[in-house]
Amino acid sequence: MGLLSLAIWIPVAFGVLLLAMGRDEHAHSVRWLALLGAVLGLLVTLPLYQGFQPGTAAMQFVEKTAWIERFNVHYHLGVDGISFWFVPLTAFTTVIVVIASWQAITERVNQYMGAFLILSGLMIGVFSALDGILFYVFFEATLIPMYLIIGIWGGPNKIYAAFKFFLYTLLGSLLMLIALIYLYNQSGGSVDIATWQQLPLGSTAQSLLFFAFFAAFAVKVPMWPVHTWLPDVHVEAPTGGSAVLAAIMLKLGAYGFLRFSLPITPDAAREWAWLMIALSLIAVIYVGLVALVQKDMKKLVAYSSVAHMGFVTLGFFIFNELGVAGGLVQMIAHGFVSAAMFLSIGVLYDRVHSRDIAAYGGVVNRMPNFTAFALLFAMANCGLPGTAGFVGEWMVILAAVKTNFWIGLAAATALVLGAAYTLWMFKRVYLGPVGNDQVRGLSDIGGREFLVLAWLAIAVLALGLYPRPVTDLMGPSVTELLRHVAQSKLN
């Protein structure tokens, strides 16, 4: 079994084992077993970096085995510079979430931890799949554990949020399935994604396929105006669910644009780039303004995620190397920063049981160590130079200015808006005198919480101060993608 298969199936196997462990009388053993599975899943991704050849755009660590031979479907895995970093990012986030949920979850612990580990393996499968049907299976299967995580361990309106999440994402994916069936027929019975990327498709076919893929991936990102499910889901989801949803699951949609929309329908992608840029700028500006008036911390960070992911799609559809690379870096940076923001809110919620900004005030007086971490993550969310939040956004803004000054100027307003809503929330929650008796009774973070936030802080600073290991690996793959997109496929 190859390294990618191990990265997928180790957490899945541990997740299934946890589901078989019964109820909460084994909660202590369940937590340690979940941690073991998550750590092993992370460890098997480390040799991927050591063995990755950075000077090529070719797929690496390729595994291919016949799966459904009658329809020529294969268990086909591989990663290139575009998909590579999302494998260890997913495994790292899983370890963080398991540790962060150690004491927060007290009921059905085995099911909660099992669902997260299974979800981790499935998401790595999405980033590794080179077979269209295998991609679709992994892509859709991720809905099941996340639906359960929201619907069982969520807040008062968890059923509504879970159904909204499931229906929004499922509806778009059905259109993608139709597109995959069309490509299967057009390619003479192949489901190999690389083969689909070489198909000579007409203008009408490309446009229809582009919007079929758009329906699946735009909802997942989510792009405006199909973003309305995300704030509801974040508000109701448990802290770990919000962290994984923002850090990894939103990236599945953005990754789909790079693996399907741009290389399979390049002419349609160029034709409709104006629409993608417009929707991205609306997400960056309008949704940023919406975030300014939020009273719920989780909802504010949820809208912030929509705005930050707008940078990703903007970078992709500018069609230059700096923009695409910036979008990819932004995806990775947002994975660290958004997870940190939601976990920080979780720390406060576990103590006060409120997400309302008005329920706090002067937290720094009672939790100085925690506030130091929260300040770093808030600065990263603003795009402060030296943090992960700055690198990708700055690359996209530079690329946008090279393409059109006014697009770059509009994109740059996100830095101002991001600082406005993030620092306004930070001021009201953390600074000033102690706000009430609940805040007065707070205790600072313990060793486990400190460990989780410290690892995220290291990741945020490392990517912000030295992003070259990330950008160097993705460079050849980004260049090859744009070369392919520049070539017309119209027959």
C-alpha cells in the first residue's frame, strides 16, 4: 500500500474501530485511540514531502488499481504541486481537532472522534483522486460524517443547519455527476481526469460543463450568492466541526476549480472569467461589510471565511502564475488561520457558553496567555505582514493589479475591511475592563489548550515568514496548468 493510501485509510480504519467501541464508558480509551489514529495519519504524510520532486509538474506517488473494471473505473491516486500540501494540512488539522475536543465532547465520544477520523481520510482522498468517479465518491462521502457532526453535536438549530448544509452541497454535486457522465461518454469510456483534460470540446459543451462544475464547487467554497448556508452551519456546528469545515472542507470546492473547471473547460473558463472575478469581488467587499455588523463571534468569522475565500477564486481566474499561486497559498493560510479563530472562540464558549460579543469584555485581564494567541490569530486574519494571512492575499492583489488596476484596488479593500471587523471584535471581547461576573470568573488556558494554540501559532508564523517551501513545490504545476488553459480546445 502506497503512502497516499495509508494517509487515506489509516484514519478511516481507526474511525471505524472507534465506532465499534461502544458508548461512553470507554471514553478515555476512545480519546487516546483517536489521537493515535490522527497522529499516525499525520506521520505517514511526512515522507511525502521528503520524496516529492519539486522540479516537475508530473503526478507523483501514483497508485493505480482496477476497481470497477466493467466501467473502466480505477482506484487511481497521485499528487502534484497543486494538491500536495492539502494532504498534510488535512492530517495536521485532524490532530489539532482531536486534541481540542478532548474535554469539550462528553457524549457519544467514540462516534464523534470516529466521524472526524473518517472525514479526514475522505478529504485526503478528494485531494489525491485522479479518477473522476473516485473523486466524486470521496467528494460526496465527506458530506455524511460532517452532516452527523453538525446534526448530533451541534447547537439548538442543529437539524436545520445540517439539512441546509447537506441539501445545498448535494444539489450542486448532482449537476457535476451529469457532467462526469457526459465526459465519460465523450472520452470513449474513460474516467481518467487527465484524459478528460485533453478532450477537444465545443464552445457550448464547455460552457455547460463549466456551469455544472460551478454548481458543485461554488457552493462548496462558498461563493456569493450561494454562501448563505455557511454562517448557519458554523453557528450550530461544534467547535471541531467549524474548524474542519473552514480549514479543509471549503478548500474542496476551490481545488475542484483547478482540477476540473480550468483544465477541462479552459475556453469557457476564460469566457466567463469576468463573472467569476465579479462574484469574487462581491464576496471580498460585500461579505466583508456584512461581517462588520455581526453580533455572534462565530458568524463573524464565518462571513470572514467567505471573504477570504473570495481571494482564492479571484486569484484563480486572473490567469497568471502569481494569482493562481497566491490563491493556493491563501487556501493553506486560511486553513491555519480559520481553524485557529474558531478554536479560540471554542475556548471562550466552553467557559461562558455564549458566542455573543456582548457577553464578554476585558478577557485579557483574566486570560493573558490566551489573549496573546488570540491577538496573533486576529492579526493573521487581518492580513498582517509576517503572518500566513498576508502572503496569499498580497500575491493575489499584486496579480490583480498587473491584470487590471481597478480589480486590484477593489481586492485591496478587503485588507481594510478584514482589519475593521476583526479588530472591532477583538477590542470588544478582549480589551478594556472586565465586562461582567462571568468574565471575572474565567481561568486561563491549560496545557492541552496551550499546546493546540501553540502549534497553530507556529504554523501561522512559519508560513508568513518563510513561504518558499510551499510556493516552490507548486510552481511547476501552476505553470503547466496555465499553459494548458491558454491553449484553445475548440474543435
